[in-house]
Amino acid sequence: MSGGGAISSMVTSIRNNRRDRKSKLEKLKNTSNNREDFIDYKKASPELLRKIRTRLQEDNKVKNKKAIIKTSVILILIFIIIYIFNKNWQAILNSTN
């Protein structure tokens, strides 16, 4: 019988990885309709909300500026590459004729 060691290690691995199964009764015990109401102990003042709003608006402006700059740089680079490729392509075509 070949593979005896491999098979026994496989069986041991399966035995060790076996998970505990919950019965249907245990699952039902853990369910209940009693829920605690959410209580927010921290109340935000209008001034705090205003500060948060302005900070978020400033952060969004910075993100938008960065995105516009990145997009512009990428577009400029693409146009430069296309221009150089077009000039070289025209030079190649002119040299063969």
C-alpha cells in the first residue's frame, strides 16, 4: 500500500481543521429582538459643525486641485509623445521615398 504516510497526515490535517458545528437550537438561542437603542452622548455644537464643514471643504479643494494638476500633466505628456512620434514617423516616411 503506497502513500501511507501522506494519507495519514491528510487525515490528521482534516481532523485538526474540523470546525465545531452549532446545532439549530444553539442558533435560535442567540437570536433575540431585544436591541439597545443608540444613544449619542456627544452633541455637536453649531460652531464645531461649521469648523468641520470648512475643513472638509478645504480638503476637497486641495484634492480637486491635485487631480486637475495631475490630469493636465498627463495630457501634456501624451500630446508631447504624440507630437514626437508623429514627427519621427514623418521623417521615416520621407527617408524611404
